[in-house]
Amino acid sequence: MKRRLSGPALLVALLLIHAAPLFAVSALAQIEIASLTYLGDSVIQVDFSRRMFNRRTGEETTTVTVTNVSGAPIESTDGNLYLAMENITVATVTVPSADGTSVEGIPFYVFEVASLGPGAAVQRQVVFDNPQRARFNVDANAYVSAGATNHKPIADAGSNANGLVGSEIRLDGSGSYDPDGDLITYSWTQTDWPNGSNVELTGTDGPVPRLVPDVAGNYSFELIVTDDEQEASDPDTVTITASSVVAPPNADAGRDQQGQVGQVVTVDGTSSSDPQKLALTFAWTLVSKPPASTLTETAISGRDQPQASFMPDAEGQYDLQLEVDNGTATDVDTVVVNVLPPNLAPVADAGSDQASQPGQAVTLDGTASHDPDNGPQALSSTWTLVSLPPGSALTNADISGADTLQPTFTPDMAGDYILRHEVSDGEQSAGDNVLVEVEDNAPSIAITKPLDGGNVNTARPEISIQFGDNESGIDTSSFECLINGTDYSSAFNVGPANAVLQPTFDLPAGQNQVTASIEDRAGNEASAQSSFTVAFLRAIPGATPTAGYSPLTVRFTTDGEDPAGTIEIFRWDFDGNGSYDTYDTVARDYDHTYNTPGTFNATLYAWSSTGATAEASIPITVENNPPTASADVNPSNGPVPLTVTLAGTGSDSDGTIVRYEWDFEGDGIYDFSSTTTGITTHTYAAEGTFQAIFRVTDNSGNTATATATTTVVRIGPPGSPTATAGASPTSGNAPLTVNLTGSGSDPDGGIVLYEWDFDNDGSYDWSSASSGNTSHTYTQGGTHVATLRVTDNEGLTGIDQVLIRVNLQASLSVGTNTIGFLAESGSGMTATASSQYSASYGPAMAIDGNTGTFWETAPGDAATSWIEVTFDTLQRVEGLTVNWYSYSYRMTTARIDLYDGAGALLHTQTESFASNASSHQVDLPGVENVKRVRLSAQGTYSSYVMIRELTFDKSEMPGQGGPEPEPTGTTINTTISADTRVSIFIKNGQGNIERTLVDNEARTAGSHQDYWDAKDDGGVPVRDGLHYAVMEYRENGTAKTLDLTQITGGTRNSFPMGSSCNQRESFASPTVVKPFENDFMDLNFKLCTAQEVTMFIGPLNTQGDAARIRTIANRQIFPAGDSTLYWDGLDDNGNIAVAPSGDRLITGAWRYTLPNNAMYMTGGGPVIESISADPNYFSPFSEKCDSAGRSEGITLDYSLSKSAATVQLRVYSVESGELLRTASIQNVAAGANDAFWDGKNQAGEYVDIGDYQVGLIATDAQGNSSMLRYALVRVGY
């Protein structure tokens, strides 16, 4: 311990006791201070007192007190402690009473360490000889001989605390340290616990372990710390009292302090806390004081505040008690304030605990350290490492600025770092520890309301977000939350473990998204997202276009949403006049034409079985049709001066023309105006080219102009010839052959050359010296300008032009609108054909699992046609079945060839097909290792060959991994009536382009077919769902788009019973449905093409469609082929469905066509093929385990068609429709599987009594998801 003495002192009359030396001085002649071990402030404290100065001799005598403050014995190899008087600032000052002088010439005193036990103090008289009476300083430093015995580290297990059962509690041993400055390690053990507790303490080798009490009662723990010399501390214990309902608060009156008479002392209870985060009240009382003090409790300022203060009036010990109250229980803590004469010990404050990340510099903060009496010397500062994570290579040398109040260090790995801050005023010292938690793990965060994928039936749902961190803790100030992209962070009530918002604003109906993020105290961030649907009764109208000129035909789509019932009536008011124009019990789309300009609020009205109504409007803006103008000038060219007749006409489909105007020179000034005619004359007196402009105005003030080649006037010099051009026909479809006639006249000579520029590109394509008549065929769509130039014998020219319009019309359709990984016997196969009637009837249609599509040959190709199927892997083939379009379009005889992967023929046979059968089965002799099968027509045919379906009796050869299956695509059919450039894009349901099939390709007039392989531009199969083909082409240099998405489809069709496509499978009557026995009703149907399907349950004889009691599907899309829906036997209110008296329940259904450019991708994702729950009746406290040893709950057994990246469990309340629980299972294999629900909601609480849908959704790595399949479970207690 270093202590500094300043002298000479004031003369004080003191009685000095001259004590004999404590050691034989003669034995100390060879002591070397440099070889000794220095003892720091935390081991030895040195104090000087009772100082006396002899002015006559210059001798100063003082008493030095050496105190062992380490709490452990001091050991030395020679049994001595050496107090060296170092750094005497005046050379003439000596220490004549020293026990010896070291080899360095430093005087020292000797103390026996045996007399310096823990807490013991020994005094010696020290004499300084100061003959010059100078002021000097000296440092008194304590040493022991080299190899001194290590001091035990000090364990500090923290304060006793209260907590809640089920809530995490952190113990705090960060106050432990080693007096020698060694690094320490931690070992916690549990010494006591309540009966029945199975609690486990985690992190027992670190400073801040954690536990979650599971039973109310007291939990006791013991901490032992060990230093680098493997010496263990004495144990320290801490007790945690856990309560099951409301726990008492934790009072913390702060650290014990020192003070002086007449100086304000502040006590700090701000570290008090409550396990429930309840608000606390504070009460400070004075429980003891020195006998000489006259203070009472009224002397405490801020007695009801977290921080209070008082001014001591006498030296001695003051005990202040803090009581905190959470409204239910209280807790107390006491702080001791020792009021001492000067010198007071300094106060060390290492700052608040911190958190950081590996490699990130940490700045420590000891600026709150202070010396109450500011002396005798300026405060010195020292920082050292107390504890490191296992594996850390840091040393004290890595603390930059260790002798400053704000040093820095950089953690080299994750874990807990404890550093100690020691301060000294030259005589007394103090220390404090700080914990730096370093981690690189993100905190946890989850949006618990509304759950991702769920539905809410209010526009103001509670938004609840939970978060936590098991290491450094949550930084609640970092919380952020976006709702539909808008920052609402400040509106949340943010607590230590959650954030809650009850919106005061409405969320929009439909899809909504909440994104939340939080950081831990180390700066690691985590985020969560919930996409949910705000679903309440609403009408969902659609209209395309919403604006245009009259007459305007608008396509209206009808849809609605009713989570609490069934929409039984839809009505449209197209004009918004309050009078409804339609009445439908099932949604139906309409085309409506507006013939009158104006704005109309087209309104869709929906009426629910619950009695509720909803309506929504779309404004339709119909504008007055502008007029049209056309004009011509004659002659258009000739010598100056030239008199020209300008003839203009106008028309207006919904009004009249009220003004005709001509701008002769095209300078913006209209030179002629008339209310009755657009015909006038004008003489051009100067040479040049003039763009005459004709304008008409209708009775609504709308205008139109005619500025084209037909109104260009070219004035030549005197003697110029005049050209006259003509054409027939001037419009038509491509290829358009036009007869061009040209003549010329010359006032003073003759025409010697006739020339035509067919496309007005400045290059003349045809010439003749005798005639201006010729013809040209136009194939490019759009408006073309044909230019005639005549030249006279003087070389002067005249030019006239004529307009040719080539019609450009385009169309688009798709071959089959069901694409993807089709689930049928040919699944995973590709096929090719040598000839076909058109790409609309490609060979893949014969193996797409849909008998509504077929492969077809051209009539003349039937005799030589073949269809070939290629398997993805080698197969054993035992037969095939051909399903003809009809027996009239069969092959009468065919050869069947089977090939291996190398192309070698494995087997061939010829088969004849009977004339009266539309389906034929062919037996094959179990041919193995088959890669390809070809079916070739034999003989002569005058008709078509048409195959609906070609299937195989096959099995895969063993030991093959095989390539990934390829999706079946479709052909995009387009026609253009003239040559143009074409692009074809595939867009997804969100309107984003995912494939450029044709990129600005020059195409000739006619039909074109482009095969789309159901992949995006990256060669990856697109996701399941709707995709659309869009065509872009150019006319007159302008891009035009043909997109049928909003203007086609939606036609409602009946859905009768039957076994063919576009029919529903009949079922037994009556059919018994057992909702809580995993026995649902299968609703099977077959579609010829992908379509929307509406299916519902209702009584047979009551109000038809309007009496529906349950809607199973509302315009849900299904692919071509066989599909199944399931009815669980409940009505819209969650009750067992019962038919009215004397009636029975039936199914009803409608089909809706998709847009003509739509393609439905299917088969990419997994399918949940079956599901059942066990048990269907469940009591959470039945204390039963399932076959896997899981505690009480429900097991869902299900079958998966293909492996899934994720299978998500979803639990819905049948009564409210609210999603209560989600859980995910990762990497689930195809085949039989099971999932488990423990009967709890997302918060870990058992659900209420009631009925629940317990369902599953499977999703593959590409994001394709299955339909929700569920079982019904009834929960009771």
C-alpha cells in the first residue's frame, strides 16, 4: 500500500510512545526492494497520524499505521513486511530511525506479518531528520519478500432477492475479486431448494448465472471463486425467494458510504426493482445514529423518493433503512454511512454494467469516482482485469489508458468480462467492479398478436410483440415497429419483455404486415414479421377500365369476404343512383356499358347470412368523346403563286361541331374560322413547305386537329411541275397490295421522270420515265406514307403523298392453362411428336393427367405420326393404356417400341385397336430399363389421330437417384395481322415479370406458337399459382400491350353432378359426417381446365343458393383434373350443421373461367394427403403421454406427398376464427408423419373450453405451400 506524507507539519503537542524495533536491523543489510513483491491498496492500507515537528532540531516524528484490509493473512517467505520510505523529494531529509537501508539506498521499516492478521493494524513511530526545515513529500510502500504467499480471492454472491415462479432470475457475482489482482473463475452450487423443485442453475461457471424458479419458496446458492494460483475463496451465499402469485419487490439502498460532518450525504435506492415490473413507492427512515447526533427522520430530504439526502451533525455511524412497496408487498434494505474526521476514503465507481460484441471497443467509465474531501492528494486511478471468459487471451496490458478514468479495451471473444477500478487519494483507497457482457447472439423476438398467417375480424387488432435475451439483456430503447411500412414505434407501450399497441386507427381490409426489431444491450439485432389478414364482412368490387370515353364498356368482377357467415346476396348499382341493377345469390361478373359522360360510383352490395351488410364503390369516369378531324389540300404542290383549296371535315359521336378553323402556314395563328364549313381557299405567295393545320371544336369545347402529310403544301419556284398521287385501296389487312397512280403537269415543259418512295424513308424505291403508275405490297402494320416525285425537263420537281393504312390486330391465348408438376401416371415425363395440327395440341397434353386436353395430328400426317414418352428414370413397363378422343380418331394399328437410355431397342410389338372402343389397354412383357416408349401409327389415314391420355403400368428400376423432374409447360399462341416486332412476357400474380419468352423479335403476319416451360429467366420452375402471358407489339413506332388479365375470364358456369370433366362426383344419400371422429365429407370434382370454384352447403328446399349454411370455397382456383374439397360437418357459426325440419342438406357449386392468358402452376409444392387427430376430445390435465413420450396433447397423423422444408402447425378457434398457435417442424420427409399440439396458445397458456381446428400447411424450399388440412378437436376441463 502506498501512502504519501507531506511535511514539515504544524507543531502539535503529542505524547510519543517510542516502540522498540520489531525486527533485528542487522539482519537486513542486503535487502533489495526491487526483488520484493509490492502489496496494493486492496491488501495493505498505510495511514500517518500524530505528527510533531521540532523547530530547533528539524526532526519530525509521526506515527504510521499499517492495516491488513485484504480479509486474508499476509504471508512472506521470510515472515516480514517491509515499509519502504521512497521518493523523498528533498535530498537532505533522512530517516535515522529506519530499521534498515536497502541496496538501492531506500530506508525501510520492518513488520512481522504474523502480527498483521486479517483486519489487524500495527503502529510504528517514524522519525525524519529535516535540518533545512524544507517542505517535502515521501511515499510509504509495502512489500513482502519474493514468493510471498498468495491471498485468497473474495467471493461476492450478490444480494438476496425476490422473484416470481416461472420468471428468469439472474444471480450476480460480479462484485467478486482477487486482492492480488489475479484473474478469477467462478463456481456456483445450489445448496437449498423448496420441496418438489427441479430447478437448474445455468451458467454456473460465470459471474451471472440464471435460474427459473418452478416452485414457490427459498432457493440458496453458494459461490466460490478461484484465482490464478488455484486458491479458492471462502464461500459466499445468496438466497432467492420465489413467489407463485405476486412477489415482494427488491429493495436496494445502495452501497455503504463515508461522510463528514456538515456535508450532504445522498443515499441511492434507484437500483430497487420489482419482479412484476410494478410501480414502487419509497420510504427512508433513520434507524440508528451516533449518540451525539440530534437528527430525526425529518432531517432526511426526499424521504419518499428513490434518492434521499441528509447532513450529518456528528461523527459516527448512521443506519438508514429503505422500504419499497409494490402495492401488495414490501421489502427493506439498510445502508450504513460512516461519518469520519478527515481524511475520508475516496469512492470508487466503475460505472454501469455494459454489453458489447466481440471485436468492438468498450469504453469504461469511472468518472463517477470521487474523493469526498478532495485530498490529501489528487485522486489516482487504476483499472485491472478480474475475470475473463474461458479462452480469452486478454491481459491488463490490453487496457488502453488503464490509469485514466475512461480507459478502453476490445473483447476478443464472447463471454463475461469483469474489470476492477481502484482509486486512491494518497492515503486511502477504494475499489469497484464492472461487468461487461460480450455476446454475438441475437435476442429473441416474436409477434404474438396477430400471428403470422392469421385472420383478425377487426380493423383495430391488438399488436403484441414479445422479446428477450438470455445474455446481456434487451435494450428497449432500440425497439422499432413498422405497420404496413409506416413507423409506429413511439405509439407502443414498451416494457422489458414486450411491446403492445392497441391501435386508435383502422387497418385496411385484406393483407397487412407488421415488422418489428429489437437489439440487445450488446447491439445484436433481431427482427420478426407477421403478415395477417384483416377479415370482416366486405364487398370486394373490381372494374376494368375505370376511365375512358363514351361509350365505355367496363368489366365488373364480383367478390366478397365474410369470415363470420356466408354472403347470400350480391347486387350491383352500376350508376350509383341507389337503384340496384343485378341480383345474384352467388358471385357473377358483368360487362356494363356507359353511354353518357359523367362520374358514376358503381357500388357492390353484399348481404350476409348473419344479417350484416357491406358495400363498396368504384368511381367510373366516362368522358365526352372528342371530335375527329380530317383534311386535304388540293393541289398540294406547284409553282408560286399557288392557290390551294383546303377542305376539312369534322364529326362528333356524342355532339356537334361548332367551329372549323385553318392555320394556313402552321405558325400557330388560325387564319380562317367558320361555324358552318371547313372548306376554303388560300393563295401561297412564297416558296417553301407549309404544314397547314385544320382544327374543329365540338359543343363541349373539345377539339381535334388534322396535321398529316395530307395537309402539307409545297410551293416551288416558277415553272415547277405539279405531282398528283393516288392509291387504291388505301387501307386493308396485310399483306396489302396497293395500286399507286401518279401523274404530273408542267406549265412550261414536260415530265421526264416519275419516282415512288413507298415507305417515306427518303430513298425512292421505283422510277419510270414514262408513267407514274405501279403497285406495292405492304406487310408491316400501321400507317405508311407513299411519296410521288415528278421531275420536269428543267430539273424542277413536284411532290405529292398518299396515306396507306395496314390494319394491325393481335390476339393471344394459351394452349392448356394447367401447367407444372402434374400428378398423374405420366408425372415427371416429357414427350415429343413428329407432327401436330398446331402447338395448341402439343404432345405433353396427352400425359398431363387431364382428359379434357389431347394431342392431335394434322389429317395428312396421321399415317406417319408418332408420339414418344421419355421417362426421367429407367422403368419396368408392363403395359400402357391409350384413351382416344373417340374411336373415330384412333390409330387402327400401331407399333410400340421400347428403348433403353442409350437408344437401343429393347422390345417392339404391333397392336391393332378395335373400331368400337375409345380406350385400349396394351399388355407388355415386363420390359426393364426402359427410358423411352414410342407409339407409331401404321397404315393410311384421312382423318386425325387424337389421344386424350396415354398412361403406363410402370415402376422405377431400383438404385436410381435420377434428375429432378421437369414441369410440364404450355404453348402461348399469338396472331398478328401484319409484320411487327413482338415481345411476350410471363408475369406472376403480383404483376412482376418473371420470364421474357420473346424479346422484341421481328415477326411476320400470321399465327405463332411459343412454348413456355414453366420456368423463370433463371431456369427455375416458377412457384405454384397463377401466371399470365402478356404480348407487346409495335404500331407506328409505339409499343402496344395486349394483356387479357382484367378483361377476360370470370364467366360463371354450372357445375353439375357426373364423372366427366367440369362435373362433380355424386355421393351417397344420406351421407354421414362425423366431425370429431376425423370423418369429413369428401367433395370430389373434375375440371377440364384450371378454373375458380365456389362450393357450399345448404338445404335442398329453402331459398336455393341464398340459404347456404357453410361456404367451403369461394372462387378458389383449382387445376385441370381431379380435385377434392372437404367439409367438416359444421356450419358458419361452428355448430354441427342440421337441416331444417323436413329438409336435407345438399352441396352446391359454380365454376368461373380464368382470364384467357392465365396459366395455373400446380404440383410444385407438397400435398397433405390425409390427416387425423388423436384424441379428438382432449382434457389438458389428463396427464397422458403419446407414443413418443410427449406429455398430454393431441397428435396429428398425416401423409406428405413430397418432402417439405417446413410443416407449420396452426390452431384456430372454431368460434372466433382467430389463429391461436403456430409451430414449425423443419425438413419433413415424404410419407407418414405426425405433429403434436400440447393444447396451449402462443403465450404458453392452455386454451379455453371449446372447439378448435388443428391444421397443417406444408411448404417446400421454393416457397410452394399446400392447402391447409385440419382435424377438429374439442377441448374440455
